[in-house]
Amino acid sequence: MDTQRNRRTTRSVTVGAAFVMSVALVAGACSSSGTNASGSNGTTVGTNANRNNPLQDDGTPQAGGRLVVAVPAETNGWNPAKSQWADAGSSVGSAFLEPLSVLDNDGTAKEWLAESWKSNADFTQWDITVKPNIKYHNGEPMDGKSLAENLTFIYQNGLTKIALESQYDHVEQTGPLSAKVYLKRPWSQWPVSLNNVWMMAPEMLASADNGVSKPIGTGPFVFQEWQTDKYLRAKKNPTYWRKGDNGEQLPLLDEIEFRPLVDDDSKDRALKAKDVDVALTTSAQLASRLEGEDFSVIRDYTSERTFIMLNTAEGPTNAPNPFTNLHARKALAYATDRAYIAGLVGEGVETATQGYRPESPWGMPESETGYPAFDVKKAKDEVEAFKKDTGKTELSFTLTGLTSIEDQAIMQALQAQWKDAGIDAKIDAQEQVKYISTIAVGNYQAGWFRWYGYLNPDSNYVYNAKEDANPIGQLSINFTHYTSDRMQGNLEGIRKNADLETRKKANVEVVKETNEQAINVWLFDTPYALVAANDVKGMNNFRTHPFGNFSAKPWWANVWIKK
């Protein structure tokens, strides 16, 4: 290991950061290639994820060392049922907390901490058993009692309660390692939701803040210290339950540290100065600039979408909202040159007009999605139709977004495009905490948004469901507030049916209705990347699993540093 790295491991580098994480979503599921509990990562690259990342033969893993990872935002706590975890939070939290399930490339749930699950005939009751002989970091057993406590806690707290209270009835412990979940309605894909059920120790849940400031899990690293906006540190879990590909005890690192670095210039400087070893970014330009002799880049450019989300409801705090009118929504869609915007974001950035890549198991050809193509004349026609419908003299609105320099630059480019079509947009840049509240209670007209990092369409149910669209001013998980009988019927079809083809047909109809109604102004696929120093090894799990999402990433255990 070089002398600069040795000097760095003896000191801490303090970097202040502001909140910029996207609105934290619940009940999501990450798409991933099949990974067994021993740590085998396979050789197939996910169809919805890191398609262009060849696997690396890193040689024999070496134990020891300290890894410093830069993440794009701070997180407001470490109990995922009460705190708002986005891409940064799930990346950090995966070092010390673990989920009950992970997902393979078609969105099917695979066991992680769970040993097995089984439903009754109509999918309203689910029996789940956890793996034996796993302990939390404080020595408490992960057993049936803890399983029931975790499931109950998650379903009765935070956004999960709001989103799923119409679905869940109660949970009962049924054995030393098992529990039964009782649902109010059929849910054939219930195990998918277990990807966001992170197991937490009884001591953590019983603490005054439910472990928000001191998490206790089963993961490869044991939480040590958290200084808000500066760093989170964790050390090796010597009794971790997983082994590596060659039978070596995991994790391989002695310590791991995460630092929130908001802007990409700070990440660039920190990597070059060897103050950090790995950086998570959504800057395609940073990834291209650093890839080469000193750094390797792992890209996940197709897992998640960046788009403008339109609020279709109006209340006292967002009135007058033009996007209650379909012509206004279609005008914005026609006026947006997605290809141009993607080109501004960076090289290799792709676009899609659906929540799923066309080549994914749930995608369809782009020509069949029904989304309006860029056409300034048609945009102007829709503006005139809006004026005729409403009696308004202009189409104007406020675009709410975050304060990052990169996001602001793209929003300004969009503002100029829309101006060419006779649409006047004002940009309202908000700090993260205010932005989360603004979106969640519907106090916006159009919002800069990142979403659809989930391969299984069941995961998107709560964000489109009728029961989750409350009046403006009240907390809503259906952020667009759009509902219809057609939409709800197809969402129910996805959720209650086990037959793959039936579910795919229903999902196609959801995509088509979303585009017919121009609820989302699609922009580009979010260009997530991990930029790592070349002595950082054991990253193949990140090459074969999408990390551009808000879900569990239990792969830090396999990472090591070549000495």
C-alpha cells in the first residue's frame, strides 16, 4: 500500500455536505443477478443494470485495511423504517444492516437472511423462516421473535405504514425461527418487499430513538461512530455469517468509512488526493474523466430514470396548477428534447420512455410505449388547446428541484427548451429536507425526480395506487395523485396474480396509460457509477448487480484492498 494511503488511514478527513438525496421511497426492490449467501457472484451481467462491465479476475483476496467511500448525500438516520434512505443511505446502511431477500434479474425474490417463505392458496398468508445461527452485532439472536418484531415495526412506522396499511393485518411468531404475516388482500409477490425489510436487533428497536443514531444489525461491519455531514465509521464483524467464494471469512476489510460529498468536483479532488478510495456518483462526466490508469469505473447507467414528475391534483398550496389539464402535460412532453438533454448529461447516457429498459423482462419496444415524441409544433398546439380549455392566457408553472449545480444546469436547459414552445417555467431550488416535504404532501406542480430503479413492477404499486393519493397538503405516496379505474385494475392484476404473462400484460397497460396521460416527462437514464482506485478489488458484485437504486446492496463484505 502506498505511503499516502498509510498516512490517510491514521487521520480523518472532514468534509461538510448538504442533503441532496432523492425522495426516499418505500417497499422498493433492487434488481440483481442471482447471488447465493456464500458470496458467489456468478458471471452474468444484469439485463437492467451494468451491462457493459466485464468481470475482473482480481486474484487471491487479501484481508485487512480500511476503505473510504464517498457517497452523494448525508442520510438523516439509520433505522430504514423511520429514516429516509435514498441511494446514499442504502449504500451506507448495507454495511451493517441486511435484508430478508434480494432479487434476481427478472425481479424474483431470493433468500438472503430468510431461509424460506411459503404462502397459502390465495396469497393472503405468508409463512417465513430465517436462517439459523445468525446473531446481531450485540450477540442477540436473529430468531422468530426478532423476525416478528421487525416485520411488525416496519409495517407500523413511517412511510411504510402509510403505503401498506391497507394491505397488512398483523404478524405472529409461529416458531423458534419463523413468523406468519396476515394480509388483508392477496399479494402474490410479497417476498419482493422483503428486500426492504432490514433486520434490526431488539436492543436497537427498543432504544429511545429506535436506533436512528446507533444501528445494530447482522451485516459484515459493526457500526462505530457517526458524525453528521462528516463521516460514518464501522469495523469488521468477526462473527459474520457469510464466507467468500474460496471459503474465506468475510468481510475482508478491517474498517469501512463513508463520507458525504455532495458535488462532483469534491469527489474528483478527494479521489485524486487518495482521501477516498471509492466514490458513488451520478455524473457521467466524472466517470469518463477519471477512468484510466489510476481508477476503474463501474457503470450502472440503465437502472433508474430521471424525469419531470407532474402533479395532476390541485389544492390551496399548489394552485393554480396547470397540470390538472391533459393538454398542459402533453405540451410539456412534446416540448422536451430528451436526446439533447441526455447529451448534456454525458457520454453513453441513454433514454427510455418507460420505467423499464426495453431489453428488460418487463420492458417493451420504445415504439410501442405511446409516449409523445419531441415536436415543438405539436407542443404549441397543445398550449393553445390548454388555453382554450381553461381560459388562461399562458401556460406557466414552477419546476421544483434540488440545489445541486448539476441538476440546476439541466433544469435551466429544459427551461430554455420549453420557452421555445411558449411555455414559461420558474425554477424553485430547495434544500433536501424541504424538498422531501414538498413532494410528499403534494405542494408542487412539477418536480425533478429520480425513480424506477426497481425491476419488478409490483414494487411500483404503492406509487400509483388510488388509496395512496390523498388531497394536496396530506402525505401521499402516490406523488402524482393520478388515479383511474383502469390504472387501479391493472395494478391489482400485477399484485394478485402469480402468472407471469398475466402480470406482464397488466404492466404494459400501466405503462401505456402513464404515457397517454403524460404523467411523467421522461428525460434520461440516471448515469450511476462507482469510481474506484485501482487497488480496490472484489467489486464484481457491483459489476453484476445494479446499485443505481434505493435498495439493499449487501456486497461490501467482498471488497478488499490490494497491498
